[in-house]
Amino acid sequence: MFKNNIIVSIVRCDEPFGITWLFKEDPAAGLRHFEIQIGYMEIPDMKEILRSAGISEKTIFYGIEDIAATNIIWQVFSIIKKLTPNIVQFYKLPANKLHGVVTRVEM
């Protein structure tokens, strides 16, 4: 188990540009919360943001959803979601440190 675990939240803001980050209040001992606020037109360099905050990641866990639906509207949404880049591709996360967690959502 790691001594220092950090949950990273990425918040898209209403402003087109600008990137700010901060550590929020620690929810528990050994667990920290790091929030990155990004303008909706920004394409951030996650490695650089983490380095500038003094975070040296050893392992990155990320979550994605697999949507299974019978309703035509949700099927269209599922197809669009599959065609868009996932979080790993969009934020260019280091592949050698990633562990994905897939959740299947049935609608």
C-alpha cells in the first residue's frame, strides 16, 4: 500500500482558457485531494501539472464506463462515447503507470 494517495479531480470551467490547481482539505490520513480547474478550450499537459505540484506518480488508476442499452437514445450515446478519445488518450497519461477500472452500466 502506498503511504500517500492522491485523488485528482479535473473540473472543466465556464471560461475558455486558464489552468489552476490546488490541494483541497485532506479527507483522511494518507489520502489527499488535488483539484485541477481547466478552461473548456484548454488541452492540459497532465504530467507537467502534476510535476509543478510536486506530485511524482507511481501508479495511476482511472475509471471508464461501458454502456449497454436497449433504448435507441442511449445506444446512440454509447456509440458517440466509444468514438471519442478516452481519458488516457486525451490527457496523454503515461501508459506504463496506468491501471484501468471498467464499470459496465446497463440502461
